[in-house]
Amino acid sequence: MPRLLLAGCGDLGTGLGLQMVKEGWDVWGLRRSAKDLPKDLQGWSADLTQPTTLQAPPTSFDCVVYTATPDEYDEAGYRRAYVDGVQNILQVLKAQEQPLQRFVLVSSTSVYAQNTGEVIDETSPTTPSHYSGRTILEGEEKVQDLGDVGVIVRFGGIYGPKRTQLLSSVQKGKAVCYDGPPRYTNRIHRDDCIGFLRHLLQLERVEPLYLGVDSSPAPKNDVLNWLADALGKEKPPIKPESERPQGRRSRSNKRCSNQRLLDSGYILQYPSYQEGYTAILQQLQDHKASDSTP
């Protein structure tokens, strides 16, 4: 029975853990307070950013999936999550008697600075100007030092039943389109994140790096207009490009290729945002119908 540690066991980690338990794995979820984990997962209450809390691991582990996210969205928070946390757990794992078989780091496509609609893949240069991308890359380097054991997955924008910010903005009439050149966005459904991580744990041979995105990079305006049609709402208003906010996310404009992901044998449940959001809308409708049933 392989032993799996989910380091930073939030939504993705919990979903993955429940899948692996069904397949006979012994799964441990590490979080500051593990008492609220589902009963099928074993809990390790510890803080990845505090080495003293990690000194007594409950067992040795064959595989680790690191899914921790910043507790605060500033440079210090990113450093704690992606640099200190990775370094601390690797230090603990180094001391266990049996060798680690696989360490998967959940990373982000924010490490790419390309912003003119380029097609990028795992070989494209990473020169992020923002602290988030720079600190994530620093954490990636620690996983790369593991050699064949280390695997990095750079996920695009994750959406799903509990991640409906874009959909909600259209539903509430707060979404805006801009009239400039297309600005491409890249996303992946939460269930495909879990599915691909499961896939990587079971592959005999893996690549050191994957882009975790669906097969349909799309201009954000197209996505917003499609959602408006699907919701039966008016299309978002169009504003001049000069009024577009200048934050890091709004400047992003690249098309991420998932060819390596597909070549690994993984079959996407939701190859595009149309399939993914259609499923979400159906789930919301079913939930609403069940709530209204006497």
C-alpha cells in the first residue's frame, strides 16, 4: 500500500486524497489543523512554514504532492508557501529511511512573462517580473534538485464548482470586455487538476515539468460572452482598451500548450471552458432544484 502525503491539503489535495484512498493508497493530509479532514484521510497537523512542527512525521512516505498556497498574497506569503515550505518538508523527507519515489509540486503558469499572445510550452523561457512568479520559480528549483523524483505541474487558472469568480461576475453584471486586441486566458477544471495529479502518481515514467491547462486557450472576451449566453444574461459592456486595469493578471496574454500533458496519456474530462462551465451550470441547476423540493 503506497503512502501518500498531501502537503498543504486544501481543496485539490483533499479531492486527490479521496481518489487515491479508493485505489488502495494510504493517504495523509498535512495542514495546520487536520481535524476537519474527511474521515478516509489520515491527518498530520503541522505548519509547513514552521520546521519545529514537522520534526515528528507520523510515518515514512513514498510519494508527496505539494499543494500549499500562500496564507497572505504578498511577497512574504509567497515565499513562505513556495520556498520555505518546500525546503522544510524536503528536509524532513530526506531523513526518512526509505527513498522518496515521487515529489509533485503544484506550480503556476504565472512564472511565464510572455504577454503578446505567444504560444508557450515547457521549454519556453521564464522571466517573471512579479514577485509571485519569481518566488514560485525558486521553489521549483528545489524540486528540480531531486532529479528523477521531482515533477512540477504549472497549472493555469483553476475553475470549478467552488471556483466560480468569472461566472459570478457575469451573473451579477460586473464583467467587462475591452475593445483592444485579444487577450488570451488559460484555464483548467478543478476535476482535471485532480485527475492529472492522480495520473502522474501512477505513471511509471514522467517528465520533470508539465503545463496543466485545457486544450482551449481563449480570449477572455469570448469566455465572458459565452457565459452571458449560457446564463441568459446580457453580454458584458465593452470599454476602451485604455481603461483596462493594469494589474499583473490583466496584463497576462499567452497561449499555453498542453501537448506534453496529452502525450502522457491523460484524457481531459473538460477539454475546453465550454464543457467545463456547462457541467458547472448543470450542477448549480440540479442543486437549486433539490433545494426547492419539499
